[in-house]
Amino acid sequence: MVDDRALEVLFRNARTHNLFSDKPVSDDTLRRIHEIMKWGPTSANCQPMRVVFLRSKEGKEKLAPALSPTNLDKTMKAPVTAIIAFDLRFYEHLPRMFAHNQTAKSWFEGEDKKAHAETTAFRNGSLQGAYFILAARAAGLDCGPMSGFDNAKVDAAFFPDGRFKSNFLVNLGYGEGSALMPRNPRFAFDEVCRIL
Amino acid sequence: MVDDRALEVLFRNARTHNLFSDKPVSDDTLRRIHEIMKWGPTSANCQPMRVVFLRSKEGKEKLAPALSPTNLDKTMKAPVTAIIAFDLRFYEHLPRMFAHNQTAKSWFEGEDKKAHAETTAFRNGSLQGAYFILAARAAGLDCGPMSGFDNAKVDAAFFPDGRFKSNFLVNLGYGEGSALMPRNPRFAFDEVCRIL
């Protein structure tokens, strides 16, 4: 069991932040996110998520044209913006990552498996994206995840060879609580779950 | 920051379990998973995940024909199997769930937005699936998540009206550590992350 303090940091009291303090985010902190999130489970240990952390002015400016107007200003000001992407050819690593079954690569390889490989990359890359958000909170950061951007523009700017696809973005830093929105409601158990 | 003990339970020491003890999983424990995971962030607070917990013999037998041979036996024996699904018409709830912007529903509604709505449901339903796995661990359970099943058969059996789509399955219970596989490797930071 996990104690209330940890659940507050990860889930209950954590909020989506739009405004961050000037405190920079170190390489060590970014590496700590990875050290935590990497243990989250993926199908056949496929680990398709790839991350580009944008911290420099140049990196941010390369992203800017892809952002929706409501996400532009806050993203330019955030200490770091992470592009959460996935590798469409993740299966090339399976002989190493799922070594006890050397046929696993063949489940995804080839033109006729392309849709299945992409679905697997998107599903598991998204699971890893959620592990990433919670790991960032565990590492003391606040997150501002976003879908409001042009994925095709991000892919063209950062992944021109077509192997990686952008999934979503996460602003990272130390949040200024003053700019928080009121918390939105959540579904009750009986609205979204059934026990059979 | 979250302490090491919590990170061990959620990430570092947690393993995918195939074999569970006979100890039953109570309604209270299933409700506790939801109470924790519901706070995880989703785009425009869309919360598309829907869950069917199969605990009865009848529920399990309805699932059986959809399982791959390697997942059949362990799933029939697990105390509970959760079908993690998503609602393709999640946007109908946005006037309540994202009340400060009453136009949000229109971002997803209509034939021409169908692909965008499905991508949003799949991405955010998968994020919530990851919150679900970690919340189950936080509630003291062990998980065995699986993609090895026929999604179309699960959808026909459990969601015949076509509104919900199955995403993945999670066996739940109190794990028997004796049946664990050796732990698979993980990518190093520099293999999957870049800082620009």
C-alpha cells in the first residue's frame, strides 16, 4: 500500500499547471523522471516512448509554430517542454528487450503488421506518457500536459525521417499555484465502472 | 517529492504477475482504485476510460473465447480481470466535465471529427489505463496487464452497441511471487531521451 502523502503528490492534490516559477529544471531532474518511469509496464516490454526535452531558446522556437494560440505563451515561458513521442519501429529492439521470446519482433514486422505496430506504439507510448507525468510529479515537478498543437508540424520539425510520431506535450517546472483553474469534476465509480 | 517506499511499490519493485493467491478482491478495493486513478489528468478533462471488472464465473466465461491461448488459463484463475475500454462518445459529457468552455463538445462532435475523437479517446483512455495500473498497485494489488486478446470479440461480447471499445485487459489480485519471470531490461536515458 502507498501512503496518503504520496497519493496526494501524485494524484489527489496534483494539478495541471499553466504558469511556472523561474527556477530552472536540471539535467539531473530530467534524468530522474526517466529513472522512475522506465519501470512502468508495457506490452512485451516494448517501451515505444521517445522524449525530446526542449529547454533552450532554439528548441522552444522550433516548437512554437506548431502550438495552438492558447498554448503558445505558457509553453514559451515554461522552463522545459517535453515532446512525448513514440517509435513506430520499436519492435526492432525486442530481441534485446524481450529476449526470452526471439519471435516477438515478427509480431510487428512487415507491411501487413503496420497498423498493429502503430496501435501498439500509440497505446504503450501513451501508457508511458502517463508514467512520465506521475514520475515528474514524484521528482518534485509540476506538469502541464497538452494536446493542443499540430502533430504533423511537430513531426516535420523534430522527426523528419518519419520513424517517430509526436503524441502529446508536457510543460515542466515548478508551478505558480496562483494561476490554477478551479478543479474540474470527476466521474463517480458507478458512472464509468461495472462489476460483473 | 515522493519517498522511495512509494516508488518501490508503484514502479521499481512492482512486477507483472501471472499467478495470484486465492485471496478475493473486494468491491471496496475496486472502488479504491477508481478513487485514486480518477484524479490523473486527461485532455480537456475528457476521462474517456470505462472499466468492466469481471469477477464472477459468468463474466470470466464470457471473456474466455477472446483470449489468446497463452493468456487463457491465468486469466480464468485471476481473482478479477478488468476490461479497460474507452467511450467513443466521451465528448457528450464535456459540458459537465469541462464546464468553463461550453464549446469543447463541438471539437469532437460530428462525422468529420470522428477520427480526431477516436484518437483522443484512445490516447486519454490509455493514459487513464496507466493511472489505473499504478492506482491498483497503490491499493495493495498486483497487476497482470495484457494485450493478447481479440479486441473485436471482446467488443461484440461486452459492448455490442459499438459505443465503447476495448483497449487492454488487466488481471488483478494478490500475486504469487513464485511465478514471476526474470525482469526484462529497460532503455537508458540517452537511448530514448534528448535534451535540446
